[in-house]
Amino acid sequence: MSWPEILHLARTEALRERETARHCDWIAGKEMNMDKSRSSRSRDAGPKQDPFSLTARALGLLLRGRVHFHGDVESIRLADRGEEFAAFRKVTVDSQGHRPVRPGAAFQVRFSFRNLSAAANRRLSLIPIPLIVAQPGFRSKTWLLGQQTGDFIGLYEFDTVEAAEAYWNSLPLRMMRRRAADCSLSHKAIGIKESAS
């Protein structure tokens, strides 16, 4: 390779890195603004966001028989940005009392982990389950793994759109954001309309 080609390649890589950094800064700024706009709602809603309170609440749900793990999830597939994702775990919490019969919102987060392999993170993703099921309005989570990139998708259901949006500031999501690779994180919360029967 000649010197002009090497210099051109170096310039191209430097430009690409600058564009990626700018894009990451823009995403981070957008996320921070969204976090600030929701912070007051998130702080006032539901249980305290500390591991002890959440684990105690999760244990109560488990002892009352309201938490269920589903083993046969391999048939659950999702396409995102041209990639197929396959489910490998699902947990649900029963509706009870004043809660709606069906979930009213979905929340999806996609990311890749910074340091560990997909296999290691698949095992480690068991650890925050008590912190997840104890969240206000939580109904279900399906864990999915990208078949090409190894990215993860968490597909959640909540009672309301407000509960789904507040989950972005929850303890389990803050922990996950710290482990996510730079610029790999995207999320969305959407309302689920009940179909007319």
C-alpha cells in the first residue's frame, strides 16, 4: 500500500471516528434530556429503586405464586433492523387486584455488552430478574439474542405507558446502561391498543 493510500485510509478512519463520537454525543444528550423530563415522575412512582426493597418485593410476588418462568420460548422471534432475534427466556407476573387484565404498553431496549461475550451475559442476565419483576406495572420480559450481531433485546410489557417510560430510569436499566457498549443502546416505549372482539 502506498503512502497516499495509507494517509487516505487514516483520514477516512479519523472522520468516521469523529462522526461516531458526534452521533454518540447527540444520542447521549437526547437521552439525558429524556431522563430529566421524566425524572420527577419516575422518582415518585412505585417502590424505592434500591436492590433490597426491590428484592423483598420480588420475593413477595414469588411467594404468592404471581411470578412465572416460561421454558418453551424458542419459537418467539423478532426482526429488528434486518436482523432476526430468538428468545431464550421469558418471565411474567400475574395481573391482580386493581391492575388491568391486559398490558397497556410495551418497552423495547436493544444493546450489546461492552466487555463480556453473549454467552456470559446470557447467564449474567439471570441476576437482575428480582429487580425487574418488582418494577411498578411490570407484566413480562422476553430476552432475545441477535443471530448475527449477538446484540440483546429486552422486550417488556407494562400496565401503562407511564410505567414503561419510567422503567428507563429504574435500577436494572441503569445497571444495564453502564455495561452497554458505546452507541449500542436504543429503546422505545409504545402503547398497546386492545383489539375489538
